[in-house]
Amino acid sequence: MQVRLRLVGSLFLSLLAVAATGQAIIWERMTPDSSEGLAIRDSTGNLYFANRTSFLGGSRMHIRKFTPSGNLVWENVRTFWLSSEWTDDTRISFRDIDLSATRVMVQFQARRDGGTGAFVGSYLEGFNLDTGVRSLSSTDYGAEYDRMCINGDVLARLRKEVATGQSWVDFTTASGLSNLGSRLLGSVASRDDVVVDSDGFAYIALTNASGSSARVVKCSATTTDFTYNISVAGFSHLDLSRVAVDASVDRLYLFGTGINDASPNNRHALLYRLSTTGAILGLSILGSSQDDFAGDLTPIPGQGVIVSSYGLPSGSTVISRVSATGVRLWDRVLSGTDIGAKPPSHALDPDGNLLILDRTYSTPALTPMRVTRINSDSGEVLDSLELGHFNPHQLFTDAAGNFYINADRPFVGASLLRAQPARLDFAMNNLPGGSITSGTIRLPQAATAAQEWRLASSHPSLVSLPATATIAMGYTSVSFPMNIFPAQTNTNVTVNARYGGFIIQKAFTVLASRLTSVGVSPNVVVGGVATEGRVLLDGVAPAGGKQVELTTSKPAVATVPSLLAVPTFSYHAFFTITTYAVNANQGVVLTGRDGSITRTAFFAVNAPSLMSISVSPTTIQGGLSGSLTLNLNGIAPVGGFSIVLFSGAPSIVTLPTSTSVTVGLASRTINVPTAAVTSTLPVTIFATRSGLYKTTTLTVTP
């Protein structure tokens, strides 16, 4: 059976983002000067809100769709202008909202005296879930339509004929309002609630015309299965507010109140259990016996229900767990409930704990709304979260344990807010492998007991976390380390922190390591002398290494490997740059490419120069020959390396005017003949190239 969530009193015009770290409210939608509306949430978390606004010429009905993050998807507005029926005090009065497979459907009435007086007409509007286009509409000026429920394509609506006072349940198709049939309910004081099961049967809670008894009816479009009148000895008044079906154990639950005498302080919360075939199974009298008002009813499939009531004058919220067989398992009293608050609302979190929404009385000036978490099995209070000065109406949660709350800001307007009892922050996000960062869980208020949060990573091979992180009692936060491992491509990793049914989920992006720089050392070499290149990544290379493409601007001058693999878990890699002899100094650009990323470095390959000259032997007898060696600081280029020679005593030491170092060689040795001398004579030998002179001395003896 479809679970329907009704939220009374909201729709919102502006998005309020709460940016303070650790704050519980994530976003808030507010409609100033409005306190009546309906809302419902679909299976994917989208929210549909209907509310009314008034203007001098009439009233407007607004319907909006929002994502779970509060973003507006679409809006549709229907305007009702003043007419013979619509006087200046006529206002919209909402009755119910529900979802079919393709539409959100809103049931409302037009009534005078600001929406609470004489009946004008009933309206049913259906809006396309995806586009917001109004694709279905029905108007009836002779019948008051109240509650409704959709299951599959069956729509059941409760109706009261204005002329006769008789009540009916109408069955139509949700897809097109085609008539399926109607069943007479008779004369009743109120039509309180209706649900439809998967077989198309409606279960209807009614208060009889006398007010001293109630009735439950099970019927389909063609058949009345049973009608059961409920009366309790000693109770002068009964009314029902909620009905729920648990088909897994063939149970029907009815929740309401009853007065057992004329005293206003003797109202009790009453829970009726029936089988879905109509057999009465039992009655439980709940609450505090202090003028209790029925609150919410939450079935636990196969295990019974949890109900809540609000007691006056004690100012307490009373929660009771009743098994499917009628055993009262536990009661829990939340004292200090503000007398001005409406009856509490509740829901189950992902761990099956019960969440209670009410308002706590702290001081005359402060009545904060609170969400209390209770263990559904034991009734133990696990924690409580205060959310500021609101008048709460309705609570529901998502699979991550976020709270969606419909409430009023006093003297401001209707509001819907999304809240969470903790936040998860990262010291840094978008990091490459090889990095270490930290995460922090923050509470909006100090922990009243130690909280052990279970941590998990959707990709433990990329983001490694400790198993748990504990917030100590009295503290508001705890930090934990996050080790980041390399990824082949940019990868989003979900980091989860879970405690007591609440799951913080936040994405962390592990970046694939990228090329950050290339370099050459030394960056000036003579052609033919190898130098070393280096590539540097911003993170470590993943398994299998990281490939970087390499090129030079002058392959005839310097060459590099076309591909370089940075080893696994390394930040860098080195490679050899091979250079070649050149006739003139050359500037070369080294380029490294990593996909679309390009990094460059400049280095110089210089032409060789004459580095030194020497003779052997250094002393020689005149008439004999020695040798002259000329040394370069690199190899000679193509065409050789010519050197001009001079002798300080050409008649004694004979040299050619020039010589050349052969291509690819770094030195040249030539023969140096000498003439006979009568006395020892040192002779200076000169070698020059491009203005650079080198000298040596050859001593010639007799």
C-alpha cells in the first residue's frame, strides 16, 4: 500500500541557505503571510507543495515541485477571481494531496470567512509530475470533498452532499477521473481519514452523527465489505483521526480520542485494532489521562504501531509502542512540551528508530522545535536536536536520515526546511593520489553522550578511512584521516558516516595524477654531451605507471624518448636527453604532454669551443719533432672544427696556419717539427677560434 505523507501549512518563495559550519538546517523555503498548505514527497525524494495566497481580486492556488536539494523544478498558479460565488472574503481551504503514477493531485475547497466559513465549491486539480502542466480538473459546487487516497489507478474521495447532508465515498480512475462507482456512508459528523489497499478497497474512518460513537467502513467501488460501529462504555464522545493498514499481519489500526465524561480534562488517546475482515481485536487506552489529543500513528510492518499523543495540562508528548497482538511494549514521556504546539508528528529513520517532532518549552521567550530520536524496540531516548523557533506540523525523512519538516515561523510565514543532525566536511577536496587529508563530523550542539560514527568509503582502494570516529560527550566534532590513493581517471568517491540511523554522504573527488612540470639539468650543454630531463606529477602515478609524451623543438640538435613511464606510486621520473654537435649555439624547447596538459622547459645546446692545447714532450732537442694536441669541450660538428695556429718562433717551431678537428671527434694531434738551436729557447704556440686563444710553450734545446 502506498504510504502517504501529509504536511499541513507550507509553501515557500525564497531559498535560505544556512552556511555556518555545523548548522543543522541545510535549506529553508518560506512563504510570508501564509500558514496553510499541503505537501507530499515522491519515491525519488522530489517535493510537491500547494499553498494559497490572496490578493484584492481573489485568491491563488500555487503548486510547486522542488528537488531534495530545494531547487525549483516547476510552478503552476491557478487564479480564482471574484465572482457571484467568490466574494472578497472567499478563500481556498486545502483538504488533501496525493500522488498517482503521473500526477500530483490537490483537493481543496472554497469557503467564505477567510476559508473557514460557508462552503462555496470543491476543486480537484491534477498536475503532471514532470512538467507541472494542469492536466486534470474537477469542480463541484454541490458537494464538499474532504480526504482522498490513491493506490495504483484507484482514487477514493470522501464526499458530503450539501443539500442532503449524506456522505459518500466516490471511486474514480486516477488517470482520468472515470467513474468506477460510489458507496453511501450515510449521515456522519465527520469524514476523518481514508486509505486504499492494493486490491482497490478503501478503509474509511468516520465519526457518527451523534458524536458518541465512530465507524470504520471497508468498501470497494462495487461492494461494501463491512461496516463496524465503535463505541466504548463510559465514553460520551469518540472521534478518529488516523487509519492505517498492515496487510502483512491482516491488521487495521484506528487512532483517535474519546471523552469518558463531561470534564475537559478527561480526554484519552484510543487505539483500535481490527482485522482487515472487520473483526474487532482490541482497544488500548493510551496517553497520560490529562486531556490527551491524538498525534501521529506509525505502523511497523508485522510488529504493531507506535502512536503519540499530546497531553494537557501536563505539557508532555507521550509515545507508546503497541504490538500487533495488542501488548503495550513501552511508553515514553517527553516532558516540557510547549502547550502552544500542535500534536506531535513522527517518522522512522533508516535504522528503524522513531523520530518525534514537537516543540520543547525552555523559557517563556524560547520555544525551539525539536526532533527526538527514540529506539523503537526499547523506547530509549537516543538523542535530541533543537532547530530554532518554529511551530512544527509534520516530519518525514529520506534514506540518508535527513529531516524534512513543515513548520511555521511565528509572525513570518509557512516554512519547509531540510535539516540534518550532523555535517561532514573535508579539509581539502579534489586531491590526487598520494595525498593525505582529513574529514570532520560536526554537530550543531554538543553531544550528550559519546557518539561512535561508522565510516565507509565507496572505493576503499582510492579513499581509505578508519572504521569509526567517536565524538566525545560534550564535544561538537571529531576529525579522522583520509588516505588518498592514485586513480587512473578522475573518480568521485562517496564518504559515508553513519550514526543512529543518520547517514552523512558527501562526495570526494580523487583526481588522476597530472603532469605539473618538465625540467632539464644542466640546462646548458655542449652538443654531443648528454643531459638529464625530469617530469613531475601533482600526485603519485597509478598502478601500471603514468605515460608522458616527450618531444623537442629541434630533433637534429637534441632527442628524447617519445614516451616516458612514471613508475607506480612515484611522483617523478628521469630520462636522458641526447644532444648532437652544432656549429652555433642552439636554444631547444622540451615539451611534455599529458592528454590536454602541456608543460615546457628551455635548454641550450652550444657549439664546441677550444678548451686547451698541449705539446708533448714539453722540452725537445732542436731538429726533432714533437706533437701538438688541441682539445675541444665537445665534439666537432659536420664539416669539422677549424683552428688557426701561430708559432712564436716560426723559424724554430714550424706550424701550419690552421688545422681541423674531424667531425665527431673532440681533439686533434698534429706533428710539430723543430730546427736546431745553439741555446735553449722557449717557444710559445698559439691556437685560436672565434676570438678564443689558447697557448702552450715548447722548450727547444741544443
